[in-house]
Amino acid sequence: MIVAERKPFDEIKNMVSSYKKVLTVGCGTCVAVCLAGGSKEVETLNAELNLAFKKDGIEFGAETLQRQCDMEFLAELDNKVDQYDCLLSMACGAGIQFLAERFPNKPVLPAVNTSFIGVNLDVGWYEEKCRACGQCVLAMTGGVCPVTMCAKSLFNGPCGGTNKTSCEIHTDQPCAWLKIYERLSGQGRLAQIMTVSPPNDWSNQKPRKVIQPGYEERIKAMHS
Amino acid sequence: MKAGSKLERVLKAGHFAFTGEVGPPRGANVNSIREKLKHLKGNVDMVNVTDNQTAMVRMSSWAASLICIQEGVEPNFQMVCRDRNRIAMQADILGAYAHGIRNMLCLSGDHQMFGDHPQSKGVFDLDSMQLIMMVKKMRDEGKFLSGADIDVKPEIFIGAAANPFAEPFEWRVHRLAKKVAAGADFVQTQCVYNMPKIREWIRQANDMGLTEKVYILPGVTPMKSIGMAKYMQSKVPGMDVPDDIIKRLQGVDKKKVADEGIKIACEQIAEFKEMKGVAGVHLMPIEWEHMVPEIAERAGVLPRPEV
């Protein structure tokens, strides 16, 4: 899932202070699961904002959509946004941008910082696992991502900074390449990392699109 | 000859190489580097010029390497993957070669969080293995990484680093093999204090035939104080300082600790001279350049060969 964290309250307060009617928009998918921007968090944030702006008379509405990264769900707001002069989104960066695209005449403000693609370690505790590099090498590396889990994103680790079993950046951070080594060693697959892994294709540093097989014609027709 | 550097000539002639190190200044203080080089000239075959070591901004390593050349000391231009992408790397390699630099040491680099600009973006476009491969391709094929032709190729003697003491130990010799396969001509190691471990690592490298393909120069850094030894034991990632070393330093009179540190270093060098598969020693006297003449003298590596 995409993991996000709510922005510091003062930052949100400053963003909305010049508006009169604000609609706080939650998202019911990833950010709800990671306790950053679902309906409960919308409720909590609005309660805090109401308290802070009691004297200023700012009104805060609340809506939580199933997904803000899907126009079908954003359409549910079409008849509601006119009553507001600003939208405060609690979705990830993708959802916030899609909301802003749906309602180009309304200021759309982010209430969360999008952190990463990660996993649930425990309630309220998440760890990054994927950088969405677009060139997955998990088959080679025994299911441990060198791009994300190695602080230097090395493809031929472990570097000399391996500190006992941890990364040089912190003793709490395990060395990804030690894990890769141990995993592959246990599976008898060390041969996979014996050869030099060539320079990676980082051409992912531009806006990307994916069209799944079978949908090319449909999309071409939409654009013609 | 691959590059014809003095280091390559020394090694090729079968001499026991003795290399040094100099850290560029935290500013444009040319005199400070010239001063350090005075102590190194004639006492080592070449000096490593560190590249923003520990991610602290310093005079660039290629620029400081040129000052070495002016002073008559052969530089080993260090390049880390942290601060440059593959375009800047290739450009700097060409520029360095054009100005007479003939040795390079290809490194990943310490993570930027350790330096004075922890907010900076670590580039790590290539890793050290891939950098070695790229320099080799530029030198041997006369091609850029992209495959395009180079107009006058850079003939560089390619160095790599190895840390036999970082985990997992049994993988380290294989990583050395990968660096050799990538194109390393010589390897300088992390500072050695754990002699049994380096003996074992060299033995493995001998068994795998690696020492016939690459010149290995173990790193030696004399301990200046008990505090330094304890700091290196507990605070420096990937450093292996056995308790015996600390006990030995503690066992001598306070005024004799630095001398004991040099004594340990000289004993190590004496053993390395006799060790099969070891081609020399890399001396890293951290901010102790003025002691190099004495250390070289006591280690019995003078005079340096004229090749």
C-alpha cells in the first residue's frame, strides 16, 4: 500500500486560514489502512480545525471517497464542491493531483505527506519496501529489494560499510545485501549474484504510464 | 602496460609497493596540501587523493591530484559514486587523464548522511563495481558506457577497494572476484588490524587464483592513541579492531602509545612483505602525514624503487 503521514497541524492550519468553507476529503483505500487519511482521520482533523478556527467562523465539511485515484469516485463530489471555496485532501499525492484535475477551479490542498510504498509491520507501524523503479530485480536478489532496502541502492553489494549485520547509516537498519546473501545462500542460489550486475536503467525519472495488454486499442480509440 | 603509471611499473617489476594517502583541504588552501605532500614525496610510490571523504566537502579530488603532479608525487585519483552520475564520472575521467592522472580508485563512497550536507541527494547512479567496469570499457575498448567511440581513450590503472572485515566474511572474496571480473587492476583494503582474518582472506584469494589477476595492497593505519583505537573499534562501520590491539597499546607507558602503534604497523608490513598474494601495502596515516618518513624508514621500505 501507499503509506502517508498527516502533515503537522500548524502547517495545515496556515494553509486553510484564508478560506471560509473547506471540504476535507478522505480516501478509503491505502491512506485509510495506514491510519493517515481515511474517514476517521478526516473526522479527527476536522474536530481539531473546528476548535482552532472557532472564532474565525471557518466551516469544515467532510467527505470520504472510496478512492481519490479514480475519476469514477471523484464524480461523487461534482454536486458538492460548489458550496466550498477550498478542498483539503487527505489522499496520497496521486489522489490529491487527480482531485485537483477534477476540480480545476478550486484550490486543492494536501493534508498529508506521501511517504512510500510499504507494508504493515504492526498497527500504526509501516516499512518502505518498493521504490517503484520499474525494473524489478527481486528474482535476482532473493526477494529483497536492493534499490529500496540498500541506502545506496547498490546492485553489487554489500559495500564495505556493512557494520556487523547492519547498514553503515544506522545499527537499526539491517544491511540489505547481507539479507540478500543469506536468503540466496539458504536457497543454494548464490550463483545469481556472482556475476557483475550491469548499470541500471534509471530512465524512470519521467512521468510514466502503463497500459495493460489488451487495452491498447481501447485507449487509442479514446484519443482519436 | 595498461596505463604506465608509476604504481603499475613498480608492481609489474615485482617490487613491494608502498602507497600513501592525502586528504584535500576544506577550502582552497593549496599550501596545506603542498605541505602534506613534502612528507610523502620519495617515501611512497603514489598517494591516494580522497574524494570528499566521509561526505564532507573538500577540494575536488581531481584538482588536488593535479597539485600532487605539480609536486612530483603520483596521485591515485579517488572517485566515489555518491556525488556524480555516469555523465559527470566519464567527463571527469577524461579530464583527469588529459592532465596526466594515470591511477584511479573506484569507490561507492560513504553515505551522505555522515557529512556536512546530510540533506544532499546521494547520486549512486552506478555502484563501485559498475564504475570499475565503465573505466575498463573506456580504456580497453575506447568506448563510453553508451557504446559511442571515445576520441583518445583514457589509459587508467584501475583501483578498487575491498573490506575483508565486513559481513558476511565468506562472501567478501567473491565480491573481490567480481571486482576483478569488472576490471580492477589493483585493490587497496580497509585498514587491517585483524591479522588472522586478512591471512584467511588472502588465502582464499590465492586459492581462487585472484592474486594472479589483481595486485592486493592491504591497508595499514598506525594507531595514534588508545582513544583512536577504541573509536575505530566501536564507531567506524566495517572496521575490525581486535581487543589484543587495544590491550597492547594500554600495556605501554602513556608517552609510548603512538610509538607502539607504529611498531604494530611495522610488524604488519613485515608480515605482508612475506605473504604470498600480497603485492604491497597502502599506508593511511590519518592526519599524520609528517610521520610517513619515519614509518617508511622503520618499516624498511626505503628507498623506493626508481622504475
